[in-house]
Amino acid sequence: MKKRLTANSEAELDILEVWVKEMRDVAYRIEDVIDIYILHLPQPRFNNFLHRFACLVGKLKPRHVVASEIQDIKISLDQIKKRYERYGINSLELLSSGSTSDSTRNDSRLACLYKEEADLVGIESSRDEVVGWLHDEASKRVMISLVGMGGLGKTTLAKKVYDNQTRQFRCHAWIVVSQSYKEEEVLRTMIKQFHESTNESPPQGIDAMEKRSLIDKVREFLQQKRYLVVFDDVWKISFWEFIRNALPDDNKGSRVIITTRYDEVARSCKESKIDHIKNLQPLPEEKSLAALLQESILVVFCQRKRRPCPQWQKFNASIGSQLGSDPRLKNAKRILFLSYHDLPYHLKFCFLYFGMVPEDYSISCVRLIRLWIAENFVKGEKGKTLEDVAQEYLTELIQRNLVQVSWVDFDGKARSCRVHDLIREMILKKSQESCFCQVLAQGDSRFDAQSRRLSIHNNIDIVPESTSDSRIRSLFLFEVNKLPESLLQTLFASFKLLKVLDFQDASLDYLPKEVGNLLHLRYLSVRNTKVKMLPKSVGKLHNLQTLDLKKSLVQELPVEINRLCKLRHLLAYYLDWTATQVNFQRGVKIHKGVGRLKDLQKLYSVEANHEVNLIRELRNLRQLRKLGITKLTRDTGSALGTSIKEMHQLESLDVYALSEDEVIDIQNISPPPRFLRRLYLQGRLENMPTWISSLKNLVRIRLKWSRMRCDPLKALKFLDNLLELGLHEAYDGEKLHFEEGGFKKLKS
């Protein structure tokens, strides 16, 4: 059996998949038994002995069930081990042999190399642009980087350009690099191909040469020659750092082309203004439809949208299954899945999370980051917050061209993102295989009891069946205009292991007190719902990290919120359409004790409420990155200034006065938070606070109803990084004077 596996990679992969599935199922059972055990532990704050004793007795049966499950898990693991040993298979050897080899990976690129010109759709303009770069007047060596997601046609484009242009160069070579490469082998291949292109024999003894000698041989041959070389499928920045040493620049007009999936690789190759980066984009819809009619549709088809014709709808419904079953699309499947398999382990789950949202849905980057943290996908690093690390994860997915940026803010930061439709189909397939998540669209009630996450899309009036003691960890609702009462009852009765509960934009008008029984909950959102109040039981959610109440109708938080010491994001403002303009955006009322929430990163926004002592408590929140305060008075303003001095990590500060005539007294912030990037002040300022002119990282400032007598531009003009300046009734004078040399980066 073992010999047959060695000779048959397909069999190896099949057995590996079965083994992985069995081990994953056991891992899920282990996770379940741990979470169930924690769920039945006695909760803190029981001061009465009889109460504690009664709870302990009540937990005896669940603990016996947990113990039995642990024994069953041990038996299952032992059976798996013995079953594979019986066939002479070692799990570690199986993992090693099941890994995709370089040759297997490269096979998926062969079809791209042998496409006929007539079979190609939509590459004409890109081809002509690249050819133009080959023939421009630059005598210096020029680097051309073709970058884009897997399957977009980078190799196909490069090959057609290469085949048609080699006659314009003295010598040429095509080198496939891929993920793992040996520098010596790359150099030997270059030497052989360069010599073959000039009908010369390669030098003797190159197979025994070391890297330094091989580089010398390449440089010696290329001296005073105009050469063209293509490096296909480059994955690492280090490759160019190595290979550039072998490519002389003799002002002969040589050209180097690389194809890569990674923006950072392309940028590292651009060393001068004459070098080029070509970002390949998905085909426009009409060309995608033309590609659909060809055998290679899934390789070049990259912009699928909803169409009214039945044939198109049928294609939409079947594309996922075709990827898995149609042998003609096997090459496309390999290309699409290669980028996923190359992801580091910590990024795979983050990437699969995009399958939770509907097609063409752009999700807020900060929302996504908070969800990843709640799911425990983000691992802490010394000197960085979890949010900083998660942002790096997202940036890497974007640079790998697996995630597209939907909206970039004025300061260049990505604010929302999405995945391409074709990539989403791949995600859904991987999610289904691994029970990562299940999507229930309109009319679909086939609930998978093994799935760990559930996302309900569109109008659903059928409650998923078989949800008793569900193992679901995350629940999302999208475009659910009517939320059945039966679904809420099922949710809080059966979904006891939930970590994420996202009701954003749902038709929800209350939260039942049973929400306090979800002791594992880390993320709770009722953003943009009609929920008016939170039950006191939320104080039992000791693992809660994010509480999102933005644009709900909640006006006051229960004092029990102050028990949630792991809370990182408290987002809670609402819009009062009946109020005056100054009070249109209102914070929520909070109670004394908020200073205990020392892990808070964002507190936005809360009412000052004439509570000087409450505002003074804020000085304990030294990890705050964003703070919003409404209904500020002169007295509370002074206390706020004292608290802000302790917030050394603060990046965003919004302050709204009680009324247009109320003075904001925040003159005494010294030193101010040095990382502050955004500052909104809405209310009367007797004078421009002197500390504002020292905010060297400030990129956005808005002053509203300040009514200062002195020109504010004198204090703001030397803010070197300021990009946006907003003034509304900020100055009582007749003219504002913009002096030459100030506001060097101002955009608006």
C-alpha cells in the first residue's frame, strides 16, 4: 500500500484529504468539549454559599457528559492512528508526501504557455502596452512587472509578448521561478537558454559550478548584448535581490519581465522611473461574456455579474460545482487554489471569512479586523496591538491580490474591501469542505450541524432545522428584512457557544435578556437597528471585546457594562433627527466605573452630562485610540483636558459642546497626544488651543462654531502632514489669510 502511494500522487492526496477531515472533526470535538466545560463553570460574583452549592450540584451532570466525551475523543484518536498504521502509513510521512510538488504546481501553468493567439480574449491593450515598453527609446535596462491575482492571465500575456518579440533581441530566456527555487538551478537554466537562443553550446562544467561562478558566467555572456529575459511566477522579494546581480546594464536596451501575484514584489523590482508595473485588471463584462464561450473560460473570466438571461443564471448556480467536477476546468482550479494553499496558516481563516458576506458586498476594514480578533485568528506580537497585527494581515491579503480595496479614504487608508466573485466561489468551496461556514440564502433551510459559522442572506422565514445544541460560533444576518421571533428563540436557546453575533442592519427592535447566557460572546453588534436598550444581563458577557451600538436607538448603557474588563471597542452614538444641528449626533449616557475598562481602544461616543468625576475617570483609559465626547460644558472640558494628557496612544478625538454657545475649555493639554491624526472640535473656542500647532501627525481637523477672533490659519499652516481642513463658522473675522509656504500637503 505504501509503495502504491509513493507512485500515485492522486491517491496520496485522496488519503491525505480523508486523514485531514478526520483530524479536523476530532479537533472540532475537542474545541466543543472545552467550550462546553467552560460554559458550565460556576460564574463569578456568587456570594451566597447555598447559591454556589446549588449551582455546583446542577453542574454535576454536564460535567459527567463532558468527561464521557473526552473519553470518546481519546478512543477516536487511537482508532485513527491504528487504522493508518495498519496500512503502513505514518501521518507525518503522509503530510510530507501529500504536499504539492513544484513540478505539479508548474504543470498548471503549461496550458497558459500554449494558447493560440485566436483563443485569447481581452489582452490586446495590455499586450500592446507591454510591447511599447520593450521598444521605447530607453537604452538602460528596463524592468517590467506584470502583477495580478492568480488565474488573471499574467503568464499568458508575458508568453505572447515573448514569443512575438524575441527576434528584436540578441539573446533571450524564459525562466519559471515559482514558490521554491534553487538559485544555482535558475542560473544554470539561464545560461543554457541564452546560449541556445544564439545557437551556441553552453560552457562545460556549469553543473558543478557554485553560485558565484554561475553569476560570472551569465554576466560574461550578456556583456554588450541586448537581451530579453522573463521570470515567470515570482513569489519573493529576495529573488530580484539575487538575480539582478547576474543581469548587466550595458545601455544596450535590455528588457526584463517578471510575473507575480504580489504588489510588494513588483514594487521591489522598480528601481527607477523607466521601470514599469502593469497591474492586470479583471476583464470588462462584455469581454468576460466572450471568454465564457471558449474552453478556457475560468482562466480568463474575471468579471461576472448578474444577468437576466436564464443561461447566465444557470452558469452562476453551477460554477462552484464545475470547479470541483469538470475535468476540462482542472487547470483553472489549480491556478485558483494555488494562491490559497500558499497562504500562511494564520491568513487562511482570515481569507475564508470573506465567504460570510454576500456577493459584491464591500465590508468595512475595521469591522473585519474586529471580527478576526473576536474569532481569535489574530495572534499577539510584542509592541503591537491586536488591531495593528490584524491590519498587517489584511494588507498582506491585499498585496497578494486576493482581496480588492473598495474604498480608499483621503489619507490613503483602505476603508472597505471585497473579494472578486470568482475568488468568492473558491472560498465557499473551501469553507464547505472544512465546515468553516455555511451560507443560507433565500429559501434554503438545509442546516449543516457540523458547520462552525452561519451566515443568513436575504429574506428568511424558515428557521434552520436541527439546531439543538448547535456548535455554531458565529452568526451573521444580511439583508434580512424580517427577523422571525422563532429564529430569535432558537438562537438564544440553542446557539450557546456563539462568539460572534452580528445583527448589523437587521430588522431587530430588542435584545432579549437571554443574550447574557452567551458567555463565550466576544462580538455583539446591533448597529443600525431599532434596539432601544440593552438588558442588564450583558454585564455577564465577560469575554466581550466589541459592543457596536452605532446608529441604533440605545441612549443609555446599563451600569453593568462596566464589568466587561475585556472590552476593546465600545461604539455607541445615535442620530437624533429632531434635535438642533449641534446635537444631531448624540453619544450615549454612561455611568461611573467606566475607568475600569482599561483595555478600551475606542470609546465613541459618550455624553459628558455635567459629570466632572466621570470625565476624570477617563484618564485610566490609557490604551484609547479613538475618543468621542458629546454635550461637553466648560467645567467638564477642563476635566477632559486633564484626562487626555494621559492618553498617549490617542489617534482620533471628537469633542461636541452642549450647544453652539458653550465654550470648549481644553487649553491645558500639555503635552498633547503625539499620535493624534484626526481632531474635530464643535463648539465655542475663546482662543485657538496652543497645543494644536504641535500635532505633527495631524492629517484632518474640523472646527465648527468656534467663532474665534484670531485667524486660525496662523496656528495651522505649519502642520506639515495636514490633508484636510474644515472650517464652519470658526472665525468671526472677514478674511482668512493663506500664506505662501503653508499647508504643503493640504488636499481639501
